[in-house]
Amino acid sequence: MNTNEIKTNFHHLIDQISDEQLLIKLYHIMEQASATKDGQLWNRLTEEEQIELLKIEREVQSGQGLISNEQMQAKHKKWL
């Protein structure tokens, strides 16, 4: 998906939401995210947290240790 497709899909999702409180929450999230400078969040993390996130990213990219949504739901069905 390219940037234009993401924006278009995002607009469609927003257009389908009628819950004003949810829209307000999403607006504040987007407002805060757009005001955050690149790397600002990363720089607030400790070195240990940065290393852990990089490790997680490698695992996700390689598919290691991932569990499908269906497997997770079946595993935790009694709490859902």
C-alpha cells in the first residue's frame, strides 16, 4: 500500500465513524503524533528498551514466534 492509498483508506475509516468521543480521541492521537518530531520518542527510550524493540522488529520481520489471531483467540477463548 502506498502513501496515497493509506491516506484514502484512513479517510474512509474516519468517515464511517459516528461516535464523536472516538473521533475526538483519534483526533488527539493524530494531533500529538504529528506534533512529535522524528526520533523524539526513540530518544526517550533507554538503551535496553531500544534494543528490545529492535529485537522484536527482527522477530516480526522473520515471522519467528508469531501466533495467528485465530490461534490466540482459541487459546484465550474462555476470557473473550
